Amino acid sequence: MTAYRLSRGGRIDRRRPVAFLFDGKPQIGFAGDTIASALLGNGVMLLGRGFKYHRPRGVFAAGPEEPNALLTLGEAGRREPNIAATTAELVDGIVAQSQNRWPSLALDLMAINQLAAPVLGAGFYYKTFMGPAKKSWMRYEPLIRRAAGLGKAGVAADPDRYEGRHEFTDVLVIGAGPAGLAAAIAAGRSGARVLLVEQDFALGGSLLSEPAGALEADWLAERIADLGRLGDVTVLTRTTAFGLYDGNTAGLTERRDHERPDPASGRARQVTVTVRAGAIIFATGAIERPLVLANNDRPGVMLASAARTYLNRFGVASGKRIVVATNNDSAYRAAFDLADAGAAVTIADLRAAPDEILAARARAKGIALLPGTAVAEVLGRRAVAGVRLADWKGEDQPIGSARESIEADSVLLAGGWSPTVHLTSHRGIKPVWREDIATFVPGGFAAGQVGAGAVIGTFTLAGAILEGATAGARSAQALGHDRSGAADIAIPAADRGEDGDLRILPAWRIPSRRHGKAFVDLQNDVTVDDVTQAWREGYRAVEHLKRYTTLGMGTDQGKTSNINALALMAGLSGAEIAEVGTTTFRPPYTPVALGALAGRAVGAHFRPVRRSPLHDWHVANGATFIEAGPWLRAWYYAWAGATPAEAYIKEMEVVRRGVGIADVSTLGKIDVQGPDAAELLNRVYVNGFLKLASGKARYGVMLHDDGTVLDDGTTTRLSDTRFFMTTTTAQAGEVMSWLEYLLQTAWKDLRVHVSSLTDEWAGMSVSGPKAREALQLALPGEDLSGERLPYMGAIETALEGVPLRIIRLSFSGELAYEVFTPADYGIAVWQHILTAAAPLGMKPYGLEALASLRIEKGHVAGLEIDHRNTLADLGLAKMAGREKSFVGKSLMQRPNLNREDRWSLVGLESLEPDKKVRGGSILFAPGEELKGHGHGYITSVTWSVELDRTIALALYDGALKHEGEEVIAAFPLKDEQVRLRIVSPHFIDREGKRLHA
Amino acid sequence: MLERTSALASVIPGKGKPGVGGAIGLQLGEARGFALIQVAGFAKAMGKVESRLAALTGGRVPENVRIPVQTGAGWVFRTGPEQVWLVVPAAGDVLARLTREIAPEFGVVTDLSHSRTRIFIDGARSVDALKKGFPLDLSEAFLAAGEAALTGVHHTPVLLHRVTRDRFEIYAMRTFALTVWAWLADASHEFGYEVASSEMGHTV
């Protein structure tokens, strides 16, 4: 016999059937079902296979603790593996598949692993697959992974949307069982803003498992109505609090599969919510743990509380002949309800003298109560066929020989309760052992946090409600919300006799005299024997046990297994369970989809993109773009060619032989203002700035305080108290922060303010022998002669009333001007210059040409300034003022920064024209073994239109001491070597005639 | 005549997107025609700078970031201990007057009018869209109409100004403006949005 749907009862909506597929077969459930309850209702008992041994597995639990019934849901891009059938809300059209079986669930040939069970014990792969060769493991691993494991993720792009959201609340209540409902209502009545989150799709927690029509059900309906009347209480169902973080911050995952959200409408399927709360109330309840006995993994074996949930919530009976194996009172509730539903129930209670009231009730319901009796073994292979019973006199006494076997189609296990302490432990507060209820409870709470109900070991309904109400009112009060009577919440009269304290006789394993695996961790196929073996091999700490056996890993993170395993370890060691302790609880509490964590940070929204004020012009005029840090920069233009290799050479030629214009808006630009502005610059630059005249620009280099080069750039004096600094694109933010840091900490006495102007001003470089002529055409009324605007001169002027700053300086090595204008006018000014200079053949040039031109000139840039080199390394030692002080001056004297063999700037010319020279190539001396770090590396490489050959800049041991020598540039990734010659890094116009023209 | 080009010229004017059920619950757009002037005083002279500012704008200088002040000249935001932003009509002479009035020994005046793009979102679901990225409590109890926050969205720093209950203005860095717009439009999608014509000097 299998589980079956009762003709009535449960909280499902029988008027709304829901169709779905399981392993290709059509199934029908009802609205309000989970996939697990629908399959059980249809008599489907086999839902999966064990991790290692591929033993048949069925539904074991009714919540997120489910270790067995993991399914793959959805198809193609929506395929999602390892979803617990017990938490998946049934939605029309779901396509569910079983996992980890081949070729089918019913006929899984991988079950042959069971024959190899003797060698598949704990840590078998650490021992078995290390030989015979050194890298044997690399060959075995894929095979092992294929043979064992969980579901497989899809590779198709997920079409659904995911996103993140921030929420703020006074009181966050986690869990909407009796304690959580009471807490939310009390806090809400107090006037606090409340967020109540519940992982289930229905509110009620354990109350959902009470029979319809019971007093608890009425209470739940009334409290839900109360919540609806409170204005500032937000309720999120289908939302799991998966992590607790600093500052009363919690991470939630909100699922919306029931809405079938259409990504085309912008609605997200899952949302990661970051909640910052004034107070947090944990009402997370408790999870039942099983008894560990032989063959406790057979389909048809489940937790007693789960069977009760399936019965009362979903109208599904787990079987008709049911054996309840228990060591505590709580299982009696399931036994009573199942007996009321018509099942033949036997209770095998380890306790010799169960509670008399319960015993009397059991007998009154026709239940066979067997005190002092253990279920020693479950019979059957693909389904429960019966149990073998034995006398039980305690864990320290030998189990009796098999007394009798009885037929059964369902075995329910009740080994006690484990409070759901996971979240309360995420911030490092370890749970503590409570002997009286044989379980771990939270070891305390951080400020602003409190627990209520089963999570702190209160298992009575009345106790949970009282604690919840008190926690809600007090949490609100602590935040300034206080109304008398807020915590007055009715308590249902629980006269059923079962709502007592948890009376339990701890039992951590039921030994069997016969063969049969007793699983501690069903998801990872870890047995009692595995735990024993690990202990025998020296793994005495629980963290070691976990890693050696994989116990407690996987999607369920050992929710049903950890406590039993700890207790077994304690028993083996002769230690108290409290001494053994727990493993560390870390987020997430239940699995979180990577999509939900990524949210909308995918595709075009993966990261912010920074665009120049001239971007739209580049788009409209055939630019191809390239990412440079956050910037999207014009790489090259279609006028010059279809490929970068073709285009940048033409663009370089325009600059070298005529005139070009390039977008340099990405340069960092900083307004440095105040009476002490010159003094600030004089301190941060290695060269002097005190005497820089207004209308003049100066190239400057600044150091980190450790003496290495931070950045270079040009600063222009606009007036006595105002300077316009430019930095490299890459270091703009760092330089700005550095200046602010110095002004706010070291030099608070300086009257200077700095402001970023990077976004305020567009910049363009007009460069080439005809640059002056071109600008003159654009600005016919302006005197741009060498007398008025010499090299490193600057003027502020206007074009049709639009401000312009023109600075004569050169990155390309040609006569050149940088023209700056307020950003919104950037395109207009750029277009004006291009139009005016069209008769000269002016063309735009992109980043590739810009970078190549500076290599020819031998200007260092970000590729050379790698924050490890000194002024001398970059050939800039002469810039440092000897008489003045500057940041980094002291530490640049360190011996290590002044060694003669430091890698320093050199130029390289290729001696093999037919070979490609790659940036990053390692430099070796000819004949030297190409191994290790060599003597330096190539930083930048380009084709030189002037020299008609490949040239490069490099950092090389001893630098120009080796001028004229040959080196080998090796690129091991492609096994390439090229011969080059060391030359001066200034490939063109060493005298600077062009830029001074 | 040289024309200004907004950082959002490629998307405004433009089309919005209907949300769930075809809803159009939000309006996105850009407020243009403003000048943004930064005034920073030196520590010992900030009092003088503030009194000049107050006299010039006809209102007091805000004490904190959260509560800006709307004066006859425009909005005044506190953006740092010794720093304020003035958002005033572009056509006015406030910049010139400030530059004249605040001597270099007291403080500095910097024109940042082109450095920020002012994106607005308006509609009953604006908070729901913004909370997808702003790590701020956007309830009216914490950020009332008229209040502001220096914060960040999509990894970029912004000033967020709640102009009315449902209308927020985001002062985004110009070079990041299009990426912030794209983020905001995407966040608004499920509620449905339309793209408004550019507003000249709205609320200044």
C-alpha cells in the first residue's frame, strides 16, 4: 500500500486541480499542495535515489529539512536542480524530474554501487583514488561526480528576471507560526513598523498541521485577520530569511513562482531582500529529528510530524498500516490523527512508561501501544513492507533479539526536536545544550534580538504565543512604540492533552542485530558506521567529522542529521554532548539561487558604464568602443578601417602628418582652489609648483608616501589661488581621494578645497603638425601664436559665449593642444573644430592610436606606472626637487628602491618583423633558459608608423645599461619567442622640436 | 550657435515600457536648465561664507544633509561640513555674484552645472522602484518630502532629493547618467513607465 489522498480534509482547494509532470508522467494535485504532497496523494512513493548507494528514497519530511525528495524543476533556461519537493508550491504546468539516477528512477543501474558499499565508506575517495599515478585523482573525479551527487544545473540562459530590494523596518519577525504571529501582532499593535516573513506559502507554521476545525485552526484564522487590520505590518510569505548579518541586517529570498512572472513585463521571479531592522524576533520553530535505525531510508519512512502535516494540511495519509517509532510525546499527535483518519496504528515507544493520559487516549483510539519497544529494522526495499521490533532497555543495554515482525506500509520516526537555531548562530553565537529537552537552543542573542517559541525550547502552544506576544511588545517598546494591551493575545484552550512539555527519552541510535544500513544523514548517505569509522580514524572534532564524512553538507545542511551525529560522536568519545558542540552555522539557511543573488546585475546592468560627454558623437560617427576600466571609450573609427589593426595605423598617420582630434574627457580633472593651493601642489608633486605663473601649465609626478609613483599629469595655474589639475584616467579617483585625505588629516591648516571636475569638463586633444592651424580655423579671432600660447601655456577664452580652456601640451609628441569645455557643450565644440578644420583633413582618432602615439614618444602611462616603480625606474628621477620636500621623498631613499638592478624603463625594437610581439612578454637574455620571471617584461607594444616596425616599452633589469643588446621576449602561454633590441624609450623627436613648434 | 547636449540625449525623448498588466505607473525624465554651484568655506571662515550665502539666496543655509532649504534663489543642499550646493536657474547670475561675494581667503566657488544630470522619477510606485537599489529607508518618516540624502545607486554616488511624496530627483554624475537612467528604467519596468519631455528648471 502507498500513501493516498483522503476524500476530504486538509487545507487544499479541491475545486482547483493543478496539473503537472513528474518524470514525464501527468500528475494532478490541488491548489495548496506542495509537489511532495501531490505526489504522495497520487501514491508516488519513490522520488529519488541516495547520493552514493542509489538506494530508493521517498519523501522524508514536510519542509526545508527534506534530505531525500530533491527534484529538478523546469526546463531549458528555467531548469533548477535540487529543489525540495516538500517546499515547492504546486503550480500548474510544473515539469519535475527526479535526479541522480540512470537510466530511470525505477530502474537505476547505478544502484550497483550498493554492491561496492564495503569500500565506499567515509572518506573512501581520499584513500582509494589517489593512485597509482600522481594525478590519478584528476581522472577519477569526473567519474565519481557523475556516479554520485545531486541534480545538474542547466547551461541555457535563464530567461527570468531576478532582482534585489532594500527594506527597513522597526521589527522583523522571522517565522509566522504561533510565536511569530503573536509577536507581529503585538509589535504592530504597539505602533511599530513590522515585517513578518514566512518561508511557507501559507501563514501558521505548525498550526497548519493541526486538524481543520480544531481550536488552533480558529486561532490561526483570527490572528491572520488581526494582521490584516494592522496598518503598518507587512507580511511576506514564500520568503526565507537565509542569513543574519551585522547591524540587525537579514537577507531574505522572496519567491514568486506562483505568480508565473513574465520577464517581459519586468516582474522578477525571485528577489533578494536586504532588511535592516531595529529589532529582530526569531520565531523559527523547530525541526523534528528521526530515530537512527536500520533501513530508515526506505520510501514510506518519514518524520512523524511530516506525516501529520500531510494528513491535516494536505489530506494525504502516509499509509494504512502505520508504525510510529518514538522516544517522546509529540509523535502521539500524529498517531492519534492518523488513527482518527482510519489507519491502523502501532506506537513503538522506547520509553517503558509513556505518559498515562496519552497511553489511555491511544488505547481508546484502537492504537496498539508498545512501551519499551524499538523498531530495530525497517523491512522492504522499494517501499516499507514492515518492521522488526525488539525490546529496548536503554542505549547502554544490548537491544533485545527480534521480538516480532509486523507488516506496515508507513513508518514514522520521532526522535525529538531540534530548534531552528541556524539564523541565531550566524553572527557567531554558539547554541548551548539543554539536557531536559535533549537539544541545542540559542546560546543568547545580540542586542535588539530575541527568540520566541520552539526556537528557544518552548514547545507548548500557549508558551509560544505568550513568548511571541511579549517579544513583540517589548521589541516595539525598546524602539519607542508602547501601547498598553498590545501583548494581550488570546490563547486557545488546549485541552487535547498533547500540548504538554516535551517529555523525551534521548536515543541516538537503535542498534540492529541484522544487516541494514542505519542512516544518520540521508542526503549524503552517511551511516552510523561511517561516523564510527571517522571517529576510529581520529576525526574527533565535529568540524572534522563533517568534512571527512560530508555529514551535514548539501542542500539540507544536515537539518535532520546534525544532532544525531553529534550525539553519536559524544557517545563514542565518552563525552557530554554539550562538550562536543555543534558545527558552525553559516548563511544561507536554505539554498539561494545564484540568480537571486545576482539580481539585475547581469547583462547591460552588470556594472555601471561611464561615458564621455562626446559619447553620442562617437556612436553616430562610426566609432568602435572598448572598455577601459568603467569607461566606454572610442577605440577606433570606421573612417580609418574596419579592424583596430588597420584603423589605428591610419589614425596615427593623420596625427603624425596632419592633424587629428581625440576625446580626452576621461582624464581626471580636479579644481584646486584656495590661498594655499600652490603650497598643496608643491607638497604632493615631486617637482616645484610654487613659482608656476598664471597661464602656465606644468607636468608633475606625485608619489605614494612609500616613495613609489602614484600618478602623473599636468596642472595649470588659472589664477593666484586656482589651479586646474589633470590626472591619468585610471588614477583620477585615487588622486582625488589622496588629496582629500591629506587635506582632511595631515594638512588641515591649508586653506585649499579640491573638487572633481572630471564630469564637468569635456576634453579633446588637437594634435599634429597642423594643430595650430586647425584650432586657428576654429577660433579665428583668437591669437594662438607661439608667443601668446607657447608650449605649456594656457588660456581661458570662449566660443560663442561657451567657456574654453586651451592648454598647449602634448601626449603624442606632436604640436598639440588640449581643449576643455563644459560637458554639455562638448559635442558642439568638437563638431565645430572638426568642421572648421576639415580643409586640413582633420580626423578623429581613438584610444588605440592615442596609446600608440605615446609609446612612440616614450611617455609612460598606466601600464608602466604599476605602483611598484620609482621615479628612477620610469626615467623621471631628475624631476624631483632636491631642495623642496614632497610626499614620498623620505621613503624613496630606501636602499631597495635604489638598487641598480631594478626593472626600469627601456625601449625595444623588434628584430623579427614577421613575428608578433605581445604585451606582458617576459624578457630573457639570449641563450638563457626561458624559465621564471626573467629580467623584465613588456608593458606596452605597438606598430610604429614612423619607424615602420614593432616597438615596445618595457621594464628591464638595469635598463639602458644594456642599450643595444638583444633580448628574447617570451610569451609562454602561446609558446612564442621574439628577438628584440634594447633602445631608448624615446623613439621619436628626442629633442622635442615638434611639440615646441 | 553652440547647443548643449544632455547626457540623456539618446533616451529623451523616448518611449517607456508598460509594466505588469499594461500598467503605466511612473514617469521618468530629466530636469534641465539649472545651475549647480558648489560653495566650500575654510574651517575658520565658514560662518562668514554661510552668512553671505544666506544673504544672497534669501534663506538660511541648511545644517545637515538630510534637510535642504528651498530659498527664493533655489534649493540649497548641505553636502559636507564646509560645503553646500546651490541649485538655481541656469539663466541667473548667482554664480557671478557668489564669485564676487566670497573672497578666496574665505572659501571657494566651483561651477558644477555640467557635472550632474538631474533625473526624476514620479508616481505612486516610485519608492518601490527606488528601493531596488537605494540602501535607504524611503518611508516618509525617514525621508519626507523636501528631504535629501547623499547616497549611491548602481555603484555610483548620487544625491537623492525627495521633492514631493512621489517625486524624487537623482543628481547623478554626468558620465554615469545614462547607466543610472538605464538602471532606473529597468527598475521601473514592472510598474510601467513613460518618458517625460525634459523639464526646464522644474522645482528650482
